[in-house]
Amino acid sequence: MAENAKPTVVLVHGAWAESSSWSAVMERLRKDGYPVRAIANPLRGLTSDTAYVSSCLATIDGPMVLVGHSYGGAVITNSAVSDPDVKALVYVAGFIPATGETVGDLAAKSSPPIPLVTTEVPGGAEVSIDPAHFRESFAGDVDRTTAADLAAVQRPAGTKAVTDASVREAYRTIPSWT
């Protein structure tokens, strides 16, 4: 890799979103010459999602900047320490748990609570945002049509996404911005 090459920006979405939600960000970063990857966060649980993202990071050569939105912040916090090429962390309205904290612990401190719908699925349960309240809970800065589309395609999160405890604090050793 060239000495002056820009780092790869790795984008990790949070719950109720998916990797294409980064499309406008990717376009701007590429225009500025950054290589970009948007990882499809599985949203099954912090432990398994961390392992998945870490395996994706291992396929990227050279320095990286990890960017996490919402739950994706907890995932980058835990996966960043797996790769010495991670040079910075950026949290976009991201959860930044300390060791032992869960996303559920942090979410319980927010106000008002997000109106969730729980669905039993094989192997457990998933939660999604009630579509009737999606815009005001999650996408208040977009028009109603876009918010309705986002509500319709939201990816449910496994309940372990909010109950698995964080085991790493990468933000203590890697430069970070919120």
C-alpha cells in the first residue's frame, strides 16, 4: 500500500437498518478518494456480530477507520481490537458500551423508549420498531415516504443484540470521535 494512501473506511450499520443505508456516505467518501466497505451486520447478538465483523476486517489490507451507527457502535467497539490495522473509530449516534454493559443497559437510559415489536422466531426472538412509530423513533430527519420505506425494509435484531455484554473497550486505546 502506498505511504500516502487513504485508509479504508469500514461502515457498520446498526439495528433496524442495513448496509445500503450508507449509500450516500459511501458516495461522498469515494468522491474524496477513500476506499469504502459497508459490512452487512447480521444483527444476531453482540458476541456473534463482533466475530462476524472481525472476520470481515481480516480481509481488508492496510489501515482502516471503523464507523458505527447506533448498535454498530457497540460492534466496532468490540471488533476493533481484533485487527491492528484499525487506526480510528467514529461513532454516529452510536452506542459505546463499557466492559460488562449491554446495549439494552444504554438504551434504557434514553428517552423516550423506542416502541418495539417482538416476534418469536426459531431459536429465539427478534425485535423491530413498530412501523407506525418508525419515523419519530428512528428517522425523524427524512421525509415521510423515505421513512415509510425504511420502516418496511428494516432488519429486525435478535434480542441478544441488546442482552450480550460488551467485552472490549477499543475506544480507550484507539483514537475515537462521536
